[in-house]
Amino acid sequence: MLKSFGYKLPGYFMEYGPVYAQDAEAAKALIRQRLNVKRLPWGLQVWDLEQRPLARWRVAQAS
């Protein structure tokens, strides 16, 4: 059964996802393909979306 994962690049505030994979290692492999890199950057955070959903960033509109 596939689980959904989110990820966040180091130095950025945006969170990306969902990535559907069997486990965190498979999710990292998919993220590596998505970013088109041989190695993932240091500090990349990957988590199960069942444990913590993606943060929704909202910009307050000026009145």
C-alpha cells in the first residue's frame, strides 16, 4: 500500500508533496528523480503526511 510523503528543501519555507511511495526511502528516490539530481541536498526533510500534513502558506491581502 502506498503512503503519502511531503518534503522540504533546506533553506526554503515551502513544503512540497504529496509523493506516493511504499516507504520513506522509496519517496526519497522519487524526489531525487523529480529534482533531477544524483544526490539529495543535505538537510532535505521527508515526512509521512499521516503524521503531519503539509503546511498551507497564506499571504495576508493588503486592504
